[in-house]
Amino acid sequence: MPFSSVFSETIHSFVRDERFEPIRLLVGDDARVGDEEKDGVVFNKFVNVKGSVYGRLGWHTDGLRDLFYLRMPQQMLNVGLHFDHITREDGGLRLIPGTHEQGFLSMCFRFPYFVWHRESRHEICVETKPGDLTVHDGRLWHRVARSAKTGSASIRRSMYVPYLTGPYEPKGKGSKVPLYHHLGRLMRSFVFKGD
């Protein structure tokens, strides 16, 4: 659920609470909460059941929008709030350390965006308990692995808040879906059908 804070004043106030100021300063003095940019504040709910739209999420960086416009992504941090106890068996977030410093070609072509789910020998698993807060650079290659469990035992819920630098680029009412989102849907529908 992208842009959750736009539809909830409670979430909007929460993510802008002064208690998060030390996290903003991790990025830099000019950083801001990006709740109206990119995908805004995102709530995730992954469930491993037959026909589930989001049982997992393939490799990606959060800089695809910038790459599509032939520019390197600016520094950003994703602050995750986690609501479930997640171990390696439960799937969850995988990161490839150091890839936030990669070049343009590697950021574009290391993996096919969103549809490549294979484990990397370089990845690390992020295990969480309810109430944990995690921080990772959105320019890292990351994915969400499928849980080895099924049904209600496989539920993984989290909320991500972006902290951004660079030009302010809010999404307004009536904003069109970017072309690269359509390309991703086409790849999932045709190239990797049934994956």
C-alpha cells in the first residue's frame, strides 16, 4: 500500500514525529521524510498462499525511477518498522551489502528488476522481531524472499518510510503511472508467467 500517509493523518503525524530526527540526520542535514515522493510510506503484507499477488518481491533497487531518467539515484534511507517475528525460514528482506556504491550499469542490469528471485551468494538475511526498526540504503539491491511456511503462519508485515535527498519531486493528485511500472507488469505477465 504505497502513500499510506497521504490517506491517514495518524500515519502522516507518526512518520514526522520529532523522535525520528536522529534517523533523518543519518542521511544528512538536507534530508527529508519522503512521504509524498517516490512510493511514499509503504505498508507491506506478504502471505504465502496459492494465488497470492505478493508472496515475495524480486531483486530491485529503489532508484529505478532515477535510472529510467538516466540519472544516478540520490542517497536515501528506508526506515523499516516491523510487526512480525521473521527468521530466515519466514522469508523476508534480503540485502546485498555495498551495492549502494555500484555504478550505473550494475544498478541497471545486475538482475532483471522485480522478477528475479534467485538467492545470491552475497545476500544477507534481515531477521526481525515485532517492534524492530531497521535502516537500509534504498540504492542497495534487495528483495523479499518467500516464506517456507504457508497460510497465516507466513504473514510478514512491515512499514517503510523513505528519507530522501536531492530535488523535491512530490506525486500529486492525477499523477500518471510511470512507464517503467507498466514495463514491470508486462515482464511479470508474459516473460515470467507462472513464476
